[in-house]
Amino acid sequence: MNTASADNRRSWWVSADERVNALEVALRKQTYVLPWHQFLYAVGGDDEVRAVFAMHEVIVKGTGLTALLSDLAAQSVSVIREPMRADRFLSSGERGIRDVVVRELEVG
């Protein structure tokens, strides 16, 4: 069973039952599926979280993201969704994702 975290915009989903096998990062133009067995670490705070995998990093910006950091540490996040353009503007005190970027890491 998946449940939403953060706000009612459903910025990210976590599995309430068990750890999931992969993280789906749904951007507007493409989707990445990153296996949790390649997860190295996550770092950040309330306004930005960075999750590093073997070949990619996922950078999430917004507000109230400390909960996302905890969910990433538990490897229970199944989906992170980039907001639609109109949803990028968060009101004062509103929690949620403003921007998501996936970058391929250089090897070597």
C-alpha cells in the first residue's frame, strides 16, 4: 500500500507495508527508475534534499523536506513526482516539492 507524504499535492509516495525495490522519479518529460540497491546516501535539510545513487543523483528542492529525508533513509519512497508548473509556487508555510532534478554522475 502506498501513502502520500508531505502535503496533499502528493509530492512523494512511501510504501507503508514494506521497502520498495526502486525509486521512480517522475519528471514532466521523462521518468527515471533507480534501484534502491544502488542507493548510497541522502543529505539535506528542510529546503533541499540530495539522494545519491551509484550513477545518478536526485536533487529535490522545496519546503518541509525533512520528512522526505527520513523516508529516503528508510528506503520506503516509491515515487517522487516533479510538480506541474502551476504547483511550483508554494505559499508561505506550505510544505511540498518545488523542483526535482536528476543528474547522471560522471565516473572516473
